[in-house]
Amino acid sequence: MIDAAAPRRSAEARLVRGACLFVGTGGLFYAALTVPIALTQSSLAAPWWTPLAIIAVYAPAVLIIAAALRWRLDLVRYAVLAFAIGYLLAAGSWLLVRTGATVPAEKSLWTTWIPGLPAVALGVFWRRMPFGYLTVAAVLAQVAAAAARGPDAHNPIVPELLFAVAYSALPCAACIVLVQVGRTLDRTSHAARAKATATAAADARRFERRRFDALAHDWVIATLLEASRTPNSAVLTHHADVTLRDLERLRSGLPVQDNLDLDQVVASIRAAAAEVDDTVRLRADRAADVDLMVPSDVATALAAAVGEALRNWQRHASSHTREAACVVQVTADADSVQVDVVDDGVGFDPAAVPADRLGLRASITDRLAELPGGWSAIDTAPGRGCRVSTGWVAT
């Protein structure tokens, strides 16, 4: 059943309401045409029949409009049933209370004008009932019309009956299809929203998992390594503070919204590099008038990428014969910052790095890709050193 009380109306509900307003208005239009004729034909039946028949046929049309305007589609359903039943009672009862008076052969009884309109109204809520109803109503209307003309009129009933059914069957089918289209639109919209919700939830889970991977690799593991090397050092205290703060922020789901100026960004990168190896040189290249503000999560990601690149350099770049040199280069302009970690070590094949290795993926590639404007690139090959480039462009 259609939920007509929902704040956001479904496509089916809107189409049903529109169709009901159309049917109700059509009922009033036919009332304006047929009531004068019904009054002139009141002598064909008992005196009480005509006013009661007019009320039974056309009062439900007014109820249909009133309920549809108030979005009370549950009441509209009952009004439609009253419309259909009222017409059948009027058309059928006339045969029982007629006086025997007749109309000219070229005229017709007023009830023969509208057997199709209640059938169209039924098509708003039901699929098969309207066609059966239309057949019964058309038969009653044509039998009553033949009786009103009298036996000398010789009007062919069957052709007129077939015409009445065929004339109204198409609007009934159109009304049924219209409501089905609304129902299909609702199902499609619901499926699209469900898919979008599931996709968003999956993206959120993947994003949180990558945040946790990056946090675990950048700080938790780094803290444990520092604790194994030099217990109770100032560096260990710093690692522990940062790790606990980021874990709490991750648990609460509150992102950091502060922006950092370029000096602060360079300072965070310098601190990240010094925590790995304080002998690594850092060069900053920027114009004197650059006034760039960088989101704190971008600054954190750039610093983490530098730390991970330097740890990879320490572990893998040197050969047995010589120590590899490394330098960190920060370049900034009015709307972007780029950080390069360059070494002249043995290099490696990026395609050969296993997918379960968190360092390059979580701390550099995926982490920068998650940030609007973030990017990263790794330029290396066996035997020719490595350049890890990360950056951010203001959007």
C-alpha cells in the first residue's frame, strides 16, 4: 500500500494522485454534461430514483478530488470503489424502477455516457479488475439504453457495446501502465540509493582501513622500533604522544581541520626526517612571496611519506660496497607543494613489491591518493637510485 503520509512522496504516489485528480475532475465534467439530461429524463423512472442516482454516481468524484488534494490516497481508494459501485447501482436499478416511458431512438439514457470513467478510476489501484468492471458496466448501460428507447428503435446493441468497451479500454490500460511506471521508478530509485549507500559504506570502510594501516605503520611500528633501540628517549616520548593522539582521533572519527603555513609544513617534514636520520640534508626552494596554507592532514601525509621513504632508503638503498646518499627537497609555489626524497642507492623494481607490504602502499601511494589534490610518484629501477615524489595541489 502506498504510504501517502511520507514527507518525500514516491513517484508512484505522485502519479496516483495526479491520475485521481484527473478522474475526479472528469467526473465533475461529466456531471455538468449529464445532470441536465438526467433531470429531463426523470420521468423514465420513479421520482426518487434520479436524484439518488446522481448522488451515487457523482458524489464519489468530489470525494476523490478532496482526498487526493490532501494526499489521503488510502481514502481515495475507498472513494474510487464508491464511484464504481455507485455507477453499477444506478445503471442496474434503473431497469427495476423504470416507468415504461421512452426516449427518441436518436437519444440515449444519461447513464450510458460514463461507464468507462469508473473503470479508469479502478485502473489506478488494480490491474485486472477495471476490464471486467468495464464489460459489466457497458452491458448494463447498453441494456438500459435499449430499454429506454423502446422495442421499436431497433438500435444494434452489440456494436454499441463493443464500441463502448473498446473506447474505454485504452484509457484503462494507459492508467494501469502509468502507475506501473511510477512503481518501477520507485524500485529503480530505491535500488540506486541502496547501491550508493553500500558503495559509500565500502569506501568509508576502505578509507578507515587505510588510515589505520598508515597510522599503524607510520607511528605504532615506528614507536615500537624506537623503544627497542633507545628506551625512555625524547624521540620515543614524541612518538608515543603522536601515536596516542592519532589513535584517539581515529577512534573518535574527528578529522583535523587546521591549516599550516609553509614554514610549519617544512618543519614537520624536517622533524620526520630527523627522527629517521638527522644527517639527511633538507633543502627548501620557494619564492619569497609564497603564502601557501596546507591542510594539516596533507602536511601529516607528506611528513609520513618522507619518513617512510627514508626508512626504505636506510633498509634497502645501500650496497655492500658503499653507503648511499640521500637528500630531501621541498619545492613550493603559490598553489602547490612537492617533496622529493632522492637517493643514489641500488634502486628496486616497484612492480615487484608485494601487495601486503604496508610501507609504500599505506604511507605513500594510497595515503596521498585519498587526499583531495594529493599525488605521489616513485621513479626507480634496479641500479639507478630512487626518487620518491609526493605533493599536493590546492583545489
